[in-house]
Amino acid sequence: MSGARARDDLAREAYGAMRSFVLDDERRRQVSDALGISFGKLRALLRLVGEPLAMGDLAARLQVDRPNLTTLVNDLELLGLVERRAHPRDGRVRLVGVTASGEVLARRAQEILGRPPEEFASLTTEDLGALVRILRAATSHALAT
């Protein structure tokens, strides 16, 4: 096997392992069950923390179509987690922002999602340090391109 091919295989394997942690359905279920809200709604709520967004911008960031987003935002609004408000400079645009209750729920979600996977407990301090260095290097390379 050539060096380039072996490197590509290792890159695929590493990326697959990372995806299994990041896209872990069990973690999504845990946070949804703990907070009593679907992960899709939670994802929208987390996108709004710190910055109200126009519906079109939120739809683009979540990569959902507008009719689906309208339903999602209506549901979040009924739960008292978000509110629509007028855009300060453009009266045609409605912004969606997180309420105080939404902030509390989002913080709880971030705490749950921020807990390292149980599998990390078996890693040594050196292995965790190496993982952090590797991910930082990959992240800075991705941001530079």
C-alpha cells in the first residue's frame, strides 16, 4: 500500500471515529430525554443563544427549509423558549431570540452535551493531551483555508 493511500485510510478511520462521538445518537437521546425537547428544537435553540436571527438566516444555519423552520419556531415559542421581535432597522424582518427560559434550557443542554463521552475515561492524560493537540491543529488548518 502506498504512503498516500495508507494516509488516506488513516484519515478516513480517524474521521469516522470522531463522527461516532460527535454524531452520537445516544447522547442526543440523553439530552432530549433530560430536557423534554426534541434534539431538532434544541439545535435551533442553541443556534439562537447570544444572537437573535432572522428566520431566513436561522433556516440557512440549520440547513432546513423555511416552512419546517416556521413550525419549529412556533413550537419553541409555544414552549416559551423563544420570541419573535421586530428587527431594529428593517420592519419587514422578524428576529427570533431566546427568552430567559430558553437561556436556562440551553445552558443545561450545553452542560450535558459538553460532558466527555464515557470512553474518554479510559484514555491517559498523555493520550487526551495528544488528542487535543491534534484536533486544535486540524481546526486551525480548517479555519485557515
